[in-house]
Amino acid sequence: MAAATFKCEFPRRQAMLTIREPHYKGNGIIDYEEVARVPVFVWPMPTSEGLFVVEHQDGTVQRVHPDSLTFLGSKELFDQYSWEEA
């Protein structure tokens, strides 16, 4: 009897991931400065820690805080959105 192969696909949503780096102020307080926004695919369910799994265009995955993600309602709106500095 041959082994069965199953393919499981998760519906993922497009989003922009905000990349932040620590910025140290003169009084020793650490602030985080936005350095980039990159398109990602977001897996539908957060982890037990409340983080979301995102997949980058090169196939790598990572867990991120939800406040680092910006979702848009449709692919058309996503493609029209300008991510350049105002």
C-alpha cells in the first residue's frame, strides 16, 4: 500500500512589515526608529505568545509583534498604497 501525500495550504494575507532598529537618546532612553518597510505574507493565526508568523519574499519566516504589521483590505488597495515618506 502506497503512502498518502497531503498538501496543506494556509490562507495568508499580504501586509507590510515595519523594520525598526534601536536608537539611543542622550539621556540613555532607547527609542526605536523605523528604517524600512517590506512586503510579507502573514499566516492566519498568532502564536501562543501573540506573535504572527510572516513569510518574506525570499521564503524565510520569522515571528513579529502585531504592531509591526500594516494590513490593507484588498490586493488592489495594497498595490496602490504609497509607502514612501510623506
